Amino acid sequence: VSKRLSFVHGIGELFKLRNPAFVLLVLAAMCGTGRADPRDLSLVVTPAFLGKAASGGQTPIFMEAANNGPDAVGSIVLTWEGCSISYPIDLPSGARKRLMGYAPPEAYWLEAAVVLETNQGDLRATLELPEPTGDHAIGLIGGSLGDLTFLRQQYPEMLNFADSYGRPGSLPDRPVGYSAFAALVLGEGAERMTDDEVRAIKTWAINGGTIVLAGGASSPILGDARWKHLLPVGSVTLRNVNGLPGIEKLGGSALPPAQVSLAVGAPAKGSDVMFSAHGFPVVVERRFGLGKVVYMAFDPFQPPIKQWKGLTKLFANGIGIRDGLFNRAAGDGYQTEMYDYGGLIENPFDAELPGASTVFLILLLHFIIAVPINFALLRKFGKGDLAWITTPIISVAFAGVFFGLAFGLYKSGQSARTHGTLVVSPDHDEGYFTGMSELFIPKGGRYDVGLEDVDNVSTQPGDYYYRGNRFDTELQDDGEVRMPSLRASNLSFHEFWFTQRVETTAWLQGSIRKSGDLLVCSLTNASPYALRDVNVILNDIKYPLGDIEKGGTRETKAPGMPDPDRFRLGDTAIIRAVLEGFRPGPQIGLDVGSKISLVYTWGKIQ
């Protein structure tokens, strides 16, 4: 007690010195003694999916932090080449928490790191991502690690697939977490997925993903109510058959004679039977947005199918996983369509800036006129002392020339435009937008871009060689990705790519049917937006319907015209339109010249 009293008395004497600098020094030292030892913190980073990795798409990672010292608060920050994403985290004493992060494709070739930044110290962890071994991945949810290793047996005519494995309950809860996958197989235990994980996988699938469900002697996933409305078959019954004659059409080789357990059911409405044997539908598919759900009546991970040499070709080619990848790329292709600027004059993205040769010529003329010609004329008239007046005047004149060339930018205000594709399925209440935005900011500063429901942002389109208008970003991820503090200079342009989830419950209602060469339609637009230039595409034929206002109904008999569709959807009809009033992405500035394409998969038409 006497030592503590002496210490307090000493502090009091120091304050009597009335030296502010000395007092601040003492207070800083006292605060420093209250900080925790960074060794009380721990940070471990691991991939969310085991096995091999694919070269494209986001890589979900677990970032697990623990604190054995005083209460801490801060963020886990994923950084790479001038960009960062911060994930807020609260770490009370003794806490251990795990967050899901999303490493961009650039993290493979750029120096990326994960840092725990708290008020009790910082800690850096190594980000070691698996070396990509395939163009795309096929993932197994549940099941056993290694069940998909047969995918490593490659054939020249096939895509190069990597095999990855995820554990139900520890999966990404947003669609971008599955962006590297071509297909997901729901194996044993997949029924234990959380509702958020199921929703994310569905939204991923409507954008061109393939969901594979397996039958066999036991398949609890078939009883999961969350998948019931998407199952390609109805109630199933167990059948044991001897071999699967004709399966070589899908797998390239025959299945040796052996007893196979099948869980067979009648195809659901809108489904297609891809393969039958012994009078039973064995492989059945159902379109789901731009993707599909495939049901196999057998279990590919149980004998005798497990030993079948045709498994690789069945997954790579036989069940049409390529089609989903093609549809995903085709949907992205709509982003390259020409903008409809609507005749806007003050559009900074249309401003014609002088080229390098023009700038060089103007600077050369300025030098010639301001120096030799100016001084020669003044000397000729004996007015050399006026050079200090004429030279600034000439400079101002040439500055006016530059101003006139860039007048459009100076006249424009803060502007944004976005283009991309929103994919919607009537079988799911959430659509998925993929696109890019451009921003023009006339006045330098920091700006909140105003992102909502965005689950991914990138300043380059996953291409190492792309070096367009790339800029450093400081993103925040609190369940949604935000850009709250964009640093901008005067007259600056920025562009970035993003994906966004959109609530799309029952956007279109009505009926579509064929009548000879005509398409008879009665469509009601129940979406919050007007639809312009509406077309129904069916079997490479386009049927133009015109415009449908918000809440309006259009009844028409439309003649068809050849228009090869970009999608591989068989006889599934899609509705293409331009959304008017829908503004995804940045919510700052004037929306100038945006164009958002709607791709609505209607289904089969009688």
C-alpha cells in the first residue's frame, strides 16, 4: 500500500510541474502499459473448401481469430496490391470467432495477406491458397473427402475440372462463394446445410450453375423440403436392377453387369429424361434459371458405379455441365451491348478528350508562340519590356484552348452508369445481377458509393493482364460489401465489377402458348420497374412483344423471326427485356446512360 501511495504522490508532483509536454508523455506511457501483448491474439486462415482449386472465381476462406488477453475490437483485413476488404470483429477476453472471407482471383498472383487489426495489437497471418489445377471446380457438399478424385483423369475433349469438398454448415452463405464452381453435388449429409447456404446455392445456380442430386439406396436430401420444388422427379421408390444398358451414351463406356440400386420416380413437370434403363428414368434434369438441377437415380459414390471408368466423362460431358458454363458466359455477354444514352448531352462518359498528338501539338505551338515569336515581335517594335505581360496572356489563351476541349467534363456533375444482366427465375425469389459500373467524380474527396446487397466487388475483371482504369479500394464487409470511402481526385473516372442479389418474387405473371407460327401472350408486369423492348426467345426464334409498363398487362399474338439465342436452354423459353428504373450498384451521382438487361427464364411452352 505504501508503494502505491508513493506512486500516486509522485504523479501528483509531476502534474505540479505544469509541463504539458511532460504530462502527455507520462499519460502516453501509462496508456501503453494497458495494451495487451499481441501474443495474446491468434489468427489462422484456411480455405473453406478442401481438395483442388480452380483458377477462376472467388476463393472462400475461414479467418479464425482468438483472444486470450483483454477485450479487443477491430477488423480482420484482407489486402492485396493497394486494395483491402475489412471484416469487423469483436473479441472479448477468451473469445474465439471465425469469419468467412472471400479472396479475389487476383490473390493467386498478387501478394495478398490477412491482418488482424485491434486496439490491443495487430497480427499478420499467411494467406496460402491452393495452387489452381483446373479451369473450374466441381464440388461435393457432404459425402467423403476424395469421392471426386476421378475428375483428375482428364481427356483431351473435356474441360479441366478440379475436385473440391465442402462441409455442410461451414459453407459460403452468398452466391459469390461458389463462383469458381461449374457444378455442386449434394452428397450424404447435405441436408444439414443452413438455410442461408441453401439460398446462396440456389441463387448461384440460376446464373448458370448445375446442382447434382444422387439417389441410390439412401438419399436423405430427397426428403429436404427446401429442394422439393426443384426436384426433377416426384416421390421415389427403391429398385434393384442388373446393370445399366446404354449408359455408355453418357459415360463413353459400358457399366459391367452388376446389381445397381436405383431410387426412381416419375419425372416432374418441366423435367427432361436424359437417360433411361429397364424402363426407369435414371438421369433426369430440370432447368433452373440459366442453370439446372440434375437427378441421378443411382449413387455414383457406391459400387458398382464407383468403379466405373465412365464416371469422369459422365460428369464432364454426359450431364451437360458445359451448358451451364456456356449460359453463364452468354449472360455476361449481354453486358457488352451498346449503351442507350437517351440523347443526354451532359454525359461525361461521352466527352471527347484530346488525344496525345493533339496535346503535343498545342504545347509545341504554345512554346513557339510564347517564346521565339513573342520575343521577336516585341524586339522588332522595341517593346521587349512588355514580355512579362504578353507571355501570361498567351499562356491563358492556350489554357482556354485546353478548357474548351475538356468543357464537357467541367460542365458535367457527378455521374454514374451501370450495365449488366439480371437473371431471374420464377422458381426462386432472388435474382442475381452481374455487371460493372463507371463513376465520374468532378471534385476530389472521399465518397460513400452507396452499395446495397452487393456480395462482391472487384476493380479488375479477374484478368491479370487487365490494367484499365484500376484504382485502389478500401472495402468493408459486414455481410454486404460496401465502398464507404472512395478516394477520388478532381475529374476522375473509376470503374469496377460487382455482383448483387435482388429480391424478385413473382415479377412476371400470365400465360404464353404457341398457336401455329404465332406466340399468344398475356403477360402482367408485377415487378417494380417498366420493361422495354420485351422479347420471348424460344428455340432460336424471337417473338417481339414491345413494352410493358409497371403493373401493366400486355396481350398480343406475336409472329416469330429468326434470332439465334446465345443460351443453351433446349426448348425452355426466356424473356429478354431492358429494365427501366432499376439501379444496381452505386447510388451516388446522376444515373447517366445505364442499361440493365433482364433475362427471365419462363420455362417450357405448350
